[in-house]
Amino acid sequence: MISVTQQTESKLRQMLLDAFAQAAKDGSLPDCPPAEFIVEVPGDTTKGDFATNAAMVNARTMRSAPAKIAAALVSAMNTEGTDVERVEVAGPGFINFFMKPQWFGRILSEVREKGDDYGRSTFGNGEKVMVEYVSANPTGPMHMGNARGGAIGDCLAEAMDWAGYDVTREFYVNDAGNQIEKFAVSLEVRYLQLYQGEDALELPENAYHGADIIEHAKAFAAIYGDKYVNADSRERKDALVAFALPKNIQKLHEDLGRYRINYDVWFHESTLHPQAVEDVIRMLTDRGYTYEKDGAIWYKATAFGAEKDDVLVRANGISTYFAADIAYHYNKFAVRGFDRVINVWGADHHGHVARLKGAMDALGLQGDKLDIVLMQLVRLMKNGEPYRMSKRSGNAVTLSDLLDEVPLDAARFFFIMREPGSTLDFDLDLAVEQSAQNPVFYVQYAHARICSLLKNLAAEGYQPGQLSEEALAILTAPEERELIRRLGQLPQEIVGVAKHYDPAKLSSYCTDVATLFHKFYTACRVKGEEEQILKARLCLCDAARIVLRNTLSLLKITAPEVM
């Protein structure tokens, strides 16, 4: 499935390559391979529907001024039988293409014919991709960072699915290792304090101090009473973890479900211990990438560009989290056969990226097939000031807290309004505001406005029927063409998200479409116009509705018909 706009870009590229060949043949340009160039929809579309820098980037290669190269290309170009109306040279050597009115009609026909599938493509060629995101420790509630990672990862996975990849969404449950032991100690202390008093036992500084730990201890005591007060510490901790951990994992399921995130796989770290971890350590050893020092087993991370080596097994015989992480990613590539793996992590994990990619290389896998999206922190704002909303889980604001405070649609939209690498200020006041200043409300209102218009005209007997490209070619007003041109870019926008791992492109895109629709609707009447124009504009409105609905659906944000 290649869209009209994508087909056009491809054809224009070929026309330019043919023009280079023809210009070389007639001697107006040197006979040499042209440098790589781009064909794109320009920022200022008053100067063309498409533009290319072909002349600019070839100035050095062809030892000629860009304007001279551009003139030679335009002279050698054959536009007969194409959708190109005219070609112009602008500025220092840009080449601008203006499309025929029928081309705009083709875009509208494509949008309405494909309907719910408009925006989908085969760009990914079915490549098997895993996107792992959130993966919060099950030792407590999810916090704001998890909320942002959830929106980014979920939208990225959905965009990749639309772009033709075979996508698996995964949550990695860290139910083994140091954090579980810390969870056990925290529960044990809170449980014993219920019977021995808080002064008798002090909670370690590095333990979990959230109110959720106390709630678990009280719930455990309500069932088992003081049965475990005099039990062996290991037995007591195991019983507490066996009671509390499943409840936390279930809460993760519920909170993420409320957030409209549903995973294909919940992968438990505990399934890697001990066999899978031991296996990868043995493989690394067989390949010469481990050594023993001070009773521990070390991985030669420096052999793959790291600043220092890493411990895989401590002197006490217990494997590290890094060893489990290597085993987990070996499982992704070698056992389950993913072609590419994408992890969404907090920026504080940046030092771990090169180490893990290097470990994949050490195992004979392709570390460059592991991609990490690092996201920056979220800062809550209220009344223009940083805001602390809850102390339910120590000092962290939980996902549940946030969703109790702001609409779900706003939460998902706001978290992808900035590229992952940018710090995000989340404006709580704006998120609940029902005005054009709230970007998600603004986009949803545009959709509802179109639905209302279509409903009113349907009551008068006008339906957006199937018009020919020639009938739609009547839409020549600048506001009409600007909107149609942007509607035609949805497939490329989705591919852009898949290529650059940046869902912010979609929040920006649907905001653009909403703005252009409002601009069109202000400048161009629909109701009360001559019938031929009314029907064509009705089709344009319907196409805008489809694009807004599909984009919001991809973002898992509702597209209301009434507001």
C-alpha cells in the first residue's frame, strides 16, 4: 500500500534522475552520478507542492552553480503524461513542482476509499520487531516516568504496526534480583512493626518507604495474624513476597489497562534464573569474554568500547542484574527471533546502552539491531509552578494519581507532545481545560465539528458521495489545497515515527490537520454553496474526519462526534 503522495515523490525522483541523464547526454551537465538528493513537501507550499535540493547538493560534484544545474534539469525534464502542472526554479537553485488539480482529487479519493486503513503502509515489509516499554519494577506503583514511557512506547508500537512491521509489545517483569530482596526486607520490617512497634525495628534507608508497603503488611497481617512474627526471617520474607508481589503485578495490569495499554507478552525475569543466565555466561566464557577476579566472574565490556568491565557473578555466587539483562536480550534475538528490538528507557539508563549492545556483539548477535529510546524526565506544572501532587508512594507521583487528576485522553496526548529526548513540562491546568488552548481538546473539537457538519447536511439530503477526481478538482482555493496536501501526508508521517522513534510527529500532525481544517472552514463555505462545490467540499470534510479519526485511533485517543 503506497499512498498517492509517496508514489508522487518516487515518480518525481525518477524524473529528476532521468533529467540528469538527459542533461549529461546533451552536454548541459557533466556525465557523472548525481549526489543523493531529497524530494519533499516544502514548508512553504505557496512556492510548490513538492521541492527538491537536487541542484544544490550537486553543485560541488558538478562544479557548477546550483541555479545553472536547476535550469538544465528543468530544461531536460519530461513532464508529459504526469500529474505535474509546471516546474519552476526558485532562489539559489531549488526546483519546485506544482501539481495538477486532479492530483488533489486523487488524494481525497484515496483517503475516502481506504477509510479506516488510510495511513497504513507496507514500509516495514513484515520485519519482526519487539517494543519493550514501561517495565516498571513490580515492587510498587508506576510513577510519572513510567506513564511517559507507556505513551511513547505504545504509540511507537502502534505506528510501527501501521507502517507494516510485525510488532510485539512486551512488558519485562523484574520479579527477581536485588529489588525483590529489598521489597522483602521492606515488607518484613513493616509487618514486624505492627506487632513490635516502630521503635523496635527501623526501616533501612535504602528500603521502600511508600505507604503501599504498609498497606501490604496490614493486609497480610489481617489474614495470617502474628503467625510469622517468630518464624525464620527467610520464611517470613518469602511468605510476604508471595502475598504482595502478585497483587502488585495485577495492579500493573489494571493501571496499564486503564491507560489503554495492552501487551502481547508479560515476560518474567524469574524465568531466566538460573538456567538462561548461566547459559549466556558460559557462552561469553567460551568466546573468551569473561575472566575471574576477586572471586567474581567479570565480562570484558572494554573489548567492545566500554570504559570498564562488568561483574556478571558476584563473589557470593549471585548473578547481577546485568547478567540477567544479557540473558533477556539473548532470548529476544536468538530464542524468539526478533529482527529488531526497541527498548524505551529513562535517560538515567544512558550508560547501560553501549554495554548491552556490546554484549549482544560478544554473543555473536548484532548489537546494532538493539535500539534504545531514552526519554527525559517529566515535571508537573500547576499555576505556572512545579507541582507535587501525591505522597502515596513516597515522593513519587503515580500513574493512578495522574489519571485521577486529568482526563485519560489528555494524559496520553500530552506525554507525546515532545520528542522523547526533551524534558516535558506537563501542565495540569491546561490538561483539564476545555478550550482551543488545550491541544487534545482542539484536535477532538475539529473532529466533532466535522461530524456535526456532516450530520446537519445529511438531514438536508446531502451525503459525501463518491465523486470523480475531475469533480474534486474544483477544489482550488489555497485553504482547500493546503488541507488536502496535509491529509495526503499521513502515511509518511507514520513511517517517519517508525523510522525515527518519535511519536511527537503524530501529535504535531493531527494538530496541523485540525488547524488547517478550521482555516478552510472559515474561508470556504460548505452549507449554502452551489451544489457542485458543496459536494466536493463535503468530501474534503469527510476526508479530514477520516484522517483525524485514524490518527487519534493510532494514539489510542477518543475521537468524539459531539462536544
